[in-house]
Amino acid sequence: MVRMSDSVGLVLDTNIVLDLCVYQNSQTLLLKQALKSEKIVMLMTQAMLSELHFVLQRSAIQVYLSKNDTNIEQVNEFLQSYSRLCEAPEVAPWRCKDKSDQMFIDLAWAQKVDLLSKDKAVLALNKKFKPNGIFIRSQLTDLPINKFDLT
């Protein structure tokens, strides 16, 4: 796992990580570039890693990985290179309707960093986080880019 140094922390939910590492969704190209250039570092907890590893074991994901000539070890290497493991934070003042997504909310709140998610229940909390300078969006390009100095 990487250290923060001059990087800006960002929380990514499991679906965004899958888009980035497994599905190689074109909407994550800028995110991948920012991670590789160390302008952004993914912040994760052990619970997030455990959930991701659980999802990666699903047969549908395994089929997709093999079709793209990718494997779990490569995903793990990517995570090792571009993420930082954080202690499990205290619970944020707001609750997500989907309890399994609360860990992403809690980490973004505790670290005071933005969160990328495609989950509607998570995205709905943006109104509560935004006044605190924390944004919850579905794509990196929807965040205040100047926070990341991606030029």
C-alpha cells in the first residue's frame, strides 16, 4: 500500500474499483491516470478489501476476468500500488440506506475526502456531505477537479 505524500485521498466503492480494475470502463481512464501519476491515492479499510475479494470470487467476475486476460493477482497488485490502508473509522453522522455501503461513507467522512460510488443510496448523501467540502459522485470528472490538480 502506498503512502499519501502529495497525493489526494479518494474513497472508491466496490463497483468503481471493479470498473477500474476488472471491467476497464472507459469512464475510469482519467481516474486510472490520476492514480498512476500518484495525484490520487485510493483509501481503503480492511473491510473494503474483504468485500472486494469476496466479489472477485464470484463466477461472473471470474468469467469476465478470464475474457479480459486479467486475474485476481493483477487486481491485487493494482491495489497494492495505488491504495493506502486506513484504520476502520468511527461511524459518520449520516447513515446510508444500504448498510453494506456505510463503510465507504464512514471512511470518506473520517478522512474528509471525496467518494466515488454508483450506488444511489450513497449518492443521495452528497447533499449532506457537500457543505463540509466532501463530494460524493459517480465519476471523477463530476468532482471539483481543481482539488486534484490533474493538469
